[in-house]
Amino acid sequence: MKRSVFLIILLLIGLNGCGDQKPPVFSGATFNLSGTVYEFDYLRNASNRDKPIAAVSVLASGATTALTQTASNGAFTLSNLPLGEYTISVSKEGYQRNGKLSNATAYNFSSSSYASTNQTVEFDLDPRPVFMGASISNNEEIAASTQTFCLYFSEPMSKESVTVFLKMLALRSSSVVAKGIAQSSLTWEADGKAMFLTSSAALQPDALYQIGVAASNYSAGIESIRDLQNQPIYGTKINDLSLYNSATDPQYGTYLYVPFKTITDKTAVPSVPTNLVVRSTATGNTDIDYNSVYASTSGVTIYFSASTGANGYKLYISADGTNYYFVKPFSTPSVFVSIADVVLALGSSVARGYDTYNYPIEPGLPWPFLGTQTIYFKISAYNSLGESAFSNPLSVIDKVAPEANATAVSESPMIKVVKFSEPLDRASAENTSNYQFTVPPGVTILSATLINDYAYTYSPYKTTIVKLTLSGNDAGPRTVRINNLKDLTGNTIKANTDVSY
């Protein structure tokens, strides 16, 4: 008797003492599972709910394994399934769901309450084709000798609607404009589900690439990539998952791609850039002034000797010669530096004034016009192994004197307007003693006012204007001699500059 009680206690402990035990499976208890598979309404117009799919494989795996197919109305039934946990998956050639070739859902039918019941489920499958990827994986590093690549689709494609491309983006760690790689052949597998691209040239070592698919007619958009049933490629609707990277450019429109890189041939970080020189992009001169910067090109170009082993370069800038700020990366041993580059790197404090009609002038006065302050540039070189030390600093300051147009504008008999090549120091520009008539006239100069006005030029930020107000009417002709006018850096106008009206 004691032995029987002891066994019963052990049995109760075994049934109730383990909190992580699985639900009991009731021997012999079964249930029936039925359902319908519909075509997924990727257009979100609800019409596809009326489109059941026939001949869909339905697989139940878990407590047991059972397989069936949907009938012509999309319906299926799996009978006498043992109670338990199941994953139900539906699949059919030419369909997918969220980029996967099956639509699978987990269910728990372990409870005794499911015994002898009929359970129903619904599934949908997307009829659109999917770009499944390439023979290389995302960000894989491959040999530069690789020339043939394969790209896969979930189903046969309309060969006329899709093309494949290979782009070199940059040498590794660099940032340059992408360029297409010429292809020597583009072929399809017989079933239309895979295509091969073979490059006509070896790949560049230590480089970044993209391989991907685009619409043959890029102007029609990536949605024009179609399968043989004229369904658009998956990934073009708002609610689609992003299976692969996408981008847009003028050559291919929107495209899907796999990024990869080639094995490096570098053995060390690159050497330090040397022999820096700055030139006006507009004139080619090494003397940089306001006109050099505010010409139509709006900037200057820095040239230097190329560094051994470099994939690219980085530009840094300083306003005090001590604290340097990163400006941008570039790929060749020369770099264009715009006004926007400088302001973004140093901050808006380097721009003086934003008022179009008052002085100074819009869009302000960034480099090289920080009073008498010099701007400094340094450049480093880099590859996938690291970055070099900085170059010696290149100092840039405006050393060019302002000039005046030879002819003044007669705004009225009492007001004459003189145009200068660059913004002027206000104190010197508005000092009337700096303007004298070469032959003493019957009138004098009452005031000189520094202005900036669209009435005198269509490009007010490219010039500075001084309005001279006379003591009386004077039609001219007469010559005004100008001295001691300074630009914002302190350069003085050529002595005895004459302007006539």
C-alpha cells in the first residue's frame, strides 16, 4: 500500500513539477484543417480576393507531415491531423510572398479543445516575380579576375523588359561618380529565370562595385520589368519589403543591386600628398581674390602631386591654422572647392550678411573674405588600409587689389555710380576725400555711399557699387580720381585710378 501511494506521488510530481514541459499530446485525438489560397492583391483594390489559386502545394509539418494541393476553387483539406504544433506553408511555381517562395505560418493545435474539430485558415500568394539576388552575396569580397556573374529571378522573365549592369562605384573607401563597365555578353538560362553577365575587362582591384537589374527602357520605370504573365517585379509598391538595395541614376533609372568589393592589391597606407597649389578656376591664376571665387564657377581648384597607393583623397580646412575640419572626399589629385563647401565645413559664422539690398551682400562673404584672416587647407590620401598623414598646409588669402570700371553711370545730373570689382571696406569707400575731380569743377562730392542694388547689375554678389552725390548738377564729361579704397582683406586700389562720366 505504501509503495502504491509513493508511486502515485512520483507520478503527480512528474506531471506538475516541470514548468517548461510541452502541452500533453492526446493520443489518438485528431482534427481537420481546411482553407483557401488566394492571389495577393498587391494593387490594394480588393479585386484579387475573388481569385483563388488552384494546384497550390499545401504542406503541414509538425506533429506529423501532410501534403495536399488546392482544388480549382483554391480550397484544400488536411484530415485527421494529430493534435500538436504545426507550420503550414503554401507554395506554387510563379508565386511568392514578401519575396519568399512560400507563405508559411505557425499554429498551435495542441489543446484538447481542438480534438474532432474542423479548423480553417486562409493564405495568399503574390503573382509578381522577385529578383532573388546574384551569384555573389551582399558586400562579398571577390577576386578581381572574376568576370562572369549570374542574377536570379523567382520565375521566367520577359527578356525584353530587363537588363543587367555592372558598375564600379569607386576605389575602396573613395567616393567618385559611378561608371558602367562594358559587357561582352549577356545571356539567359533556357528557363528564363537566370541571366549571366560577362565583363569585357578585368575588374579593378581594391574597388567597390554594384551588380544589378534595371528596366531595359529605364524611362518606363523599374515597374516595367515583367514576367511572362506581364506581372511587374516585386519591390515597386509602397508596402513591399526591401529585399535588395535600390538606387536611381540617369543611365539606368531606378534599379536593384547587390554591392560587392574586389580584393585589395595594396600593401600599405598611401604616401602623403605634396606640392599643393591653389588656382582660380575661372582664370587659372594662383592669386585668389573675390572675382576668382564669385565667378560663374564660384570657387577655386587645389592641385597637388598624386600619392602612391591612394584610392582617394580627403580635404580639410581651417580658419585659424590649428583646428581643421573635414570638407569632402574626392578621387583625383585635384579638387574643386566651392563657397558652399567652405561654409558647410566652418559654419555659417564665416558668411557675413545675407541681405540682398544692403551691405555686405547676399549670399554673404565666405572664404577668402574673413577680413585679414588666412584660410588653410590640408589634404590626406587613403585606401582600404588606412589614411595618410596630412599634407603641409596651403594658406590662401586675397592678395589682389580691387579695381574700378573705367566708366561711371550717371544716375542723374547730381548722382554718379561707380562699379568696383569686389566688396570694399566701408570706411574707405565712404570717405569722400578718396574721390577727387582731376579738374576742379563747380560742384563738390557731398557723400559717397556703399550700396548693392539690382538696379545696377543682375549679379549683385559679383560687384560693389559706390554712389557719389554731388553738390549740384553736373552732366560731365569729367574724370573722378580714386585713391586709398580698400577691399575687405585690406588690399588698396591702384593709386590714381580714374573713372569718367
